[in-house]
Amino acid sequence: MTAPARRKQKRFILGLSGLLLLLSSVGAGAWWLLRETQPLYPQEIMRRAAALHERMLSLDAHIDIPLDYGSNGLEANRDGPSQFDLEKAARSHLSGAALAVWSWPEIWDDASTPHRPAPGFEKAMQQEQEVRYRLISNIARDYPHRAGIARTPAEFLALVEQGKFAIVISVLNAHPFGNDIGKLDAWAARGMSVFGFNYIGNNSWADSSRPMPFFGDSPDELGGLSDLGRRAVKRLNDLGVIIDVSQMSSNALAQVATLTRSPIIASHSAVRGLVDVQRNLTDKELRAIAKTGGVVHIVGFPTYLKAFSPATLANVNKLRRRSGLRDVENLSQASLPSDPALSIWPEKAFGEYSTALYEILAREPKATLQDLGDAVDYTVKKIGIDHVGLSSDFNHGGGLVGWEHVGDNRNVTAELMRRGYSDQDIAKLWGGNFLRVWEEVQRQAAEPARTDPSDLSTRVSAH
């Protein structure tokens, strides 16, 4: 059977959404059995995982691209040191991913010393956005036979049927937009399908889950969303762009969930019920996202999935005492230089403290696929299989023992199989739920709002 004919066989309907997933009759490969290292899972589970990936659609909801991506040795078509490239994606049958266009809310000099925002701060962030957008677009431009940009779920599926990697453009952080909500329209026209209001630090649209006192932030400065942020929710709904609430403060997330008339997602988060850090979602936040019909994507980020060991906490507290700070009161303070006292520190002292802190955290044993599976189980039990997905955060801190890059995706599936998840459920986790949300967001955009978007707090999921 030819490859095009085989791809045409790869369809079935997933649940009530009518979402197309890809199936084939191709037998399972077993390339990893030739590795010198011992497989993480029994051969039969690995064989089943490989067979499932050959016939299902899979999507990673959040991957980053380094600023030197595409340079010598980091070409997208080369199996190189990056955690994501087209070779690794093909090896694991990853169908597509949301690639993030993001900007870091501080300026660094050649010595990697953080600086408080300067007059050229916003322009510098806009320039970084443009660089990342160009790097992502260049993957499709330079390798048109291997990748393409998907602006709709139908385009995503069409690219996969053509044997191409489907790129979903995700923009993270409203800071470079200033106060110009019209930039949402411009970016949607450029292919933006997902938009997240925040990264580290507050901005004029929304409060962050990780305000940075060093840059003048205070927790809940805006009380959640500003008026600009509220208007942005409606505009994103009208544009058919998925709203991403990862990195938002609890108040901001709750307000988005109330205002939106379309499902929302958390593209790369974990759960505070297992690891108490501010970037993780509370049970209340999980339910708020699910109530919109949305999806929480559990991320393979080690410190969100595994609490710090007593030794690491002790070393962090030693550093804090030497720096004149109180002992940590929670894991968030241990993992990020976010204390209010830092707002008056000179830049050099802040840089030295940050460097020493991250050296301590880097020695913490990495989280495992078992930790990821625990977080998936927790979230599924809280809000149901239709509202949970997966993401890696590769190239920006993501990576677990057994899931070091996109070529290891089948190990994630093997862990889910070991826990008793069905093939249908795994297909939902590996992108089916994301595409169902995307389809619904665009359907809602094509229809006028039938209710006052300020009164959606009692809305229930259609699932």
C-alpha cells in the first residue's frame, strides 16, 4: 500500500465532537528495542505504544524554539541537540505542536545580568517576538515537504494526511503589545491560533502567577484582568483564537473563565494539589477551565511535577539566610527569586542571588514519567478525561527521566497504558481534546454571542 493510500485510512471519529483522528493498518516498529539501554517498560507495552502512535494523531500543546534555532547544527531537519526537530518528531510520529512565540520580560547584558525595564524595553521584546515568529515560520518555509502552518483544525488534519508536521502558532505574553489590543487582529492574520496573556511578570493586560518584585510587580496589582484584558477576552473569542490561561494569576484566570464564551486551555501547567507552586493550578482553577469546555495540558516540567527534596530546600534556605532573606514559606519562593525584598536590591546582587539559586535547583533529581502520570491521574479524576491533555515545554526547561525530547513520546504513552488508559483516552490526551477545543472556539467565533459574556459563570461543559 502506498503512503498516500495508507494516510487516507487513518481516520476515525472521536466522541461527540466529530473530531478526526488518524488511524492506519501499519504494523508496529520497534526501533527502541535496539537501544543499548534497558527499555523503561515491558516490550509488549512498548509495542502497543508504538502501534498506537502510528495510527493516532498526536499534538504537543507547548514547545519552545531557541533563538539560535536554524543555525549550523540546529536545523529543523537535523536530529541535533534541540529537544524538538522534524527528525525526532517523525521518529515518534508526533503529528504537530503549538510552537510558542514568547518574550522574556527583562533585558540581559552579555554577562547575563538582569536589568530593570529601560526605555527600549518594549521595543526589545517586540524584536524578540519577531525573531521567534520568523524562526517558526522558517520551518515551514525551508522544509515545505515536511512541515506547514495550520490555521484551523481542518488544515492541521490536511497537513498530517500529507505526511507533514503541523505547526500551530502560539503567542505568549501581552507585554510587547503595550496597550494596543488591535495587535491581536494583526497576529491572528499572521496565523496566531493560541494566545496567552502572561509570562513571568505582570503586564497591563493581566496579573501573572509569578509577579516579579525586582521589576516593580506586586501580587494582584490589577485584581486579575485590566479593562484592556477584559476587552481582549471578547476580541480573542471573536477572532477564533484559543485563550491560554497558563501563567495567569488565580484572579485573572477566574475572570477569563467567567467572561469567555468559548473554551479555554492551560497549555503547560500542572496541579497544586500535588506540588504547591504558584504556577500550578488549584482544584478550583481546574474546574473553572473544564466548565468552559476547555483543557488542562499537564506539562513535563520537572519542578511542577515533583516537590523539592529536603536537601534542596535546606540549601535554598542557607542561601536565603546568607542573603538576608527569611526561610522559604512555600515552594514557589524556593523556585523563583520573587520575594518583595528584592525590589530594592541592586541589579548585581539580584543577578548573583539568582545564579546561586538556580545552581542549587539544578542539582535536584529530575521528575519521572511516573510523576507525570500521577498528575494526569489527579487531573482526570478531578475534571474528567475530556478536559486533560499533554505538553512538554521542551527547549525551555521541560524534560523528564524517560521523556527527554519529542523522540521519546511513546514512553509517555507506555506510562499511560501501564496505568490502564484506553487507546481512545490516550488519543484524547495526545491532542484530541485540544483539537476539539480549537474546533469549538472557531465555531463560536463564526456565530454571534447569544448571551451576555459577563454572565457565563454558571455555564456548564457540553461534555
